[in-house]
Amino acid sequence: MKRILFLIIIICVSLKGYAQDELNGKFKPIPPKDSKIKEVIPPKEIKPKVDPPVIVEKPDPLQINPEELFKDGNLYKKDANVEGIFYRRNQFLGSFKTKSFTSTIRYRDAAFVDGDKIKVYLNDKIVVPEVSLNGDFQEFKIELVPGINKIDFEALNEGFASPNTAEFQVYDNKGAVIESSQWNVGTGYKATIVLVKE
């Protein structure tokens, strides 16, 4: 038993001597990192130059002079009046204000029925492509847009007796007459009325 105990002591002593080998003089500790942290400054952002959008103001439809619309040379045939013939021109029948949402336009031949034909436009779009005027009133109803509502009656012919003549009436949605008049225009010319919806 003494031998076993002696053997255990020798083994423990020899192991203890080899266990701390890293503590000899060859050991060099790792130096600590530099405590100063370099501050990284991000580059300045350069914003792209953006010009504000150009605002184009549309004219107030209630402030437009309707007669200026009537004078548009692209939409109307040039006057060709010769001495003694007054109807070879366009005819502006006036502009009228209304608060109505719809309007009824009635028309008929103003003189004797001689085969007059017309085409009707609303804001330069055809609403009646061709109609023969007779002694009884014919009509169509339009929905009014806020501002200018331009109605053109184009003479497609002059019938048997010149010029193209018609009586017209314009009513609001309650049946009240806004305007009543007549036109006398030659073939290809237009009679125009403007309704300004307030």
C-alpha cells in the first residue's frame, strides 16, 4: 500500500509541473485595442435641384368672353358677304347665363318650308348630324357643363329660297324660355348661341 501511495504522489507532482507551462517567460500578452474610436462622418447628401412645377392657370369659364369663342377662324367659315347679300357670314345669337343643369333647344323653319337642313354641334361635337327643318318645332335636350356651353347650328343648304332660316327657342330645365330668336345664314355658315352655366 505504501508503494501505491508513493506512486500517486509522484504522478501528481509531475503533472503539476507540466500543467502551467504557459506561464513561463516566453508568454507575451496581447495588447488591448486602441481605446480611441475614430468617428466616421458620413458624406453630405447633395439633394438634386428640383424646380417647382409651373402652374398654368386655366381661365375661369365664367370670365371668358363668349364672342371670342365665336370668332375662332378654325371652326367657322370666313365671311363672304358681297354687296346686297348679308347672310354669307356666321351669326352670333348671344350668350345667356343660366343655373339650369339641362336645356331644351327647339327649332323650326322660320319662313315657308323650303327644305332647309342643318347640323347641330354642342361644344364642337356633333349632336344632330342632319335634320330637315319643317313647320313644326323639333327639339333636343342637352346637359350643361359648368361654364361655357356653345351650340352651333350649321346650314347644310339654303333650301329653295336663300338663306337658311330658322326660328329657335332655348328653355331651362323648368320650362322657362332663356332665349327665342331666329337665324339667317348661308350654306356652310353657322349660327351660334352660348349658354353659360353658373
